[in-house]
Amino acid sequence: MLHITHEFQVISYQCSLTFWTAAFPGLARSLPEVQKSLSEVKTRNKSLESHANFESLSRNRISNISFTVCSVGEVIILAVMVGILKLLKSDESTENNTKAFSVLIAFSGGVWLLCATPWFFLEQRRVGLKLPPGTNFLTVGFIQVYIAFKECMKLKQTLSYLIFYFLMGDVLNTTVTVIATLQNSVVAYSTLQLTLLLIVGIAAQAIGVYIFWLAQKKFKISTKAMLSFNVFWIIILTMWGLVGVHTDKFGFKHVWEIWVYQLFYGLMVCPWYAYSQTMISEVSPLPQMFLFFALFSVVGKTSAFIGPFVSSAIITASGNNNNMPFAFLFGLSVASTVFLLMVDIEKSRKECDAFVEAEETRKAFGTDM
């Protein structure tokens, strides 16, 4: 029963995250300064390319600030959890530790409910799409994802990023899983200890995402360039673990490394969760933005269970060397980066415009209500 409940929680969380981030492009487009920029294009006082870059920067601002605020909120909640753990004396016995862990789950669930409920009462109705011909609410999701995947083959830049997103998502998810396995072998299981590690990691995440945004804002750096810089540090993370294949002195083998890892992961790796999502909006057709976000989410979550299976096989074949999967992850991360470098944003915009024009005649994705 617990396993089933956990799966429903994961599905609910991932769906919420997917459509939350999918709303960012629309929010950016509605900003007064973006609307003003668009009007300048119409009066020929501003180039279309300049406006597109400005709108892209606005999407990044919303995405990065949102993730920063979320991270700050997480730190506050985790700090409250530490107080709960102290109150319940979780470190005094295994029984107390287990009880405290259950209380934390209930508390975090209550916070989620408290924060999510107002949305359903305060959100104003937004114009959506009518159901396409021959579909209903039960079948439209499956049909549209299939159509989106098939049509994605015509969008070469979108396809290239989709392949990168699948592979690099697999690398990052598996890397975190392997490091967690190594962490459990050097850090005694303690709810308090894990919560403190999370506080360090999430606080670093807030700082890292915000610093990335400040640098991007100041130097007007493109989304692709910021994501490429972020990917470089993901590759470094796999190299860190790879060093530990032949030595016990480095490679997530010591408690101090786990603390440093939390800092490194938050500062340099976590911006992935903001920029990889914003990049989806750079290569997706505007009217079907939510659908393509859903497609990328399905692809991303599919990759999440492939890597761990491969890593498990590698560990077994290497005589239980828990660091050996990093060799595979390092190679895969480098190979996947090639697909990111192949993405041409300007070509993608042209492909998406042509795609939208072609789909207007087919109405496969529905029409405005």
C-alpha cells in the first residue's frame, strides 16, 4: 500500500511540475514589457530577432526566479522539520527515528495541500483549446502525444534537443542515484542528518540558480549557452565519481565529500532544472507549448528507470565496484552534449512557424475556444 501511495505521489508531483513550468512561456509573453517590445516590432522600431531574444530572457527570468523562490521555501520548511526532529529526539533510537520520519511525511503533505489548495479558488479561467474531431477527454491525451512525437520528427532542432534531453536526463538521474548509494555507505542513516544535508543542498540550489540568472541577465547570455555551461558541470560530476573507480581516497568515499557534493550539486548542477525546461520553450511550437512540455516530460521520466538498470548491471559485472557506472555516465554525458550543440535556435523558430502554419489546416491539436 505504501509503495502504491508513493507512486501516486510521484505521478502527481511530476504532472504538477510539468504543467507549472509549461505555463512560464505564456506568463512571459503577457508581461507588460514583452507586450511593449512586441508593439515596437509591429511599428518597425525593433527587429523581430531582438524581440525574440528579449522574450527568451523574460522566460528565463520567470523560470529562474520561480525556482529560486521555491528553493528558499524548501529551506524554510526543512528548517521547521529540523525543529520537529529535535522535538521528537529522532537520534536517540531507531524507533524515534522511524516515528519522526513518518511525522515529517505527514507534515510535508500538509504543507503541499495548504499551498496547492488556494490555486483552485483563485485562478481565473483561461482560454484553452477545443477537443480535436474524433477525440474525447479520455483519448485526447494519448492521441496528441502520439501526434506530437510523430510531428516532432519534422522539427529537426526539436528532435535534436529531445534526444539530448532524454540522454542527459538519464545521466543526471542515474548519477544522483549512484551517489545516493555511495552516500548510504559512508553516512549512517539518520533522518536528522539527511535533512541537514538537504538544507545545505537546497540553500546552495537557491544561490546557484539565482547567480546563474544574474550572470545571464548582466551579459545577455542565451538559454542554450547557459544550459551548455551547466552541462559542463554535470560532466565534471560524473568525472568526480569516475576517479573513485581505482582509489578509495576520492569519489564520494568520505563524509566530507558528501557535504561538498551537496554544495556543488546545488550551486552548479541544479540550474539544470530551470534551464533545461526553459530550453523546451525555445524549440517548441507556441500554440502547443503545453503538449510539447508533456511530451518532453514523458520522455524524461522514461529515461529515469533505464540508467539505474544499466548501472546495476555494470556494478555486478565489475565485481560490485559502485563507482564503475560513472564510466558509462561520463561517456553518455559527453555523447549527449553533441546533440545540444547541434541545436540551432534560429532554425528552430523557423521550423516551428512552418509547423504551426501546416497544423492550422489539419486541426489535429484542436482550436481556440
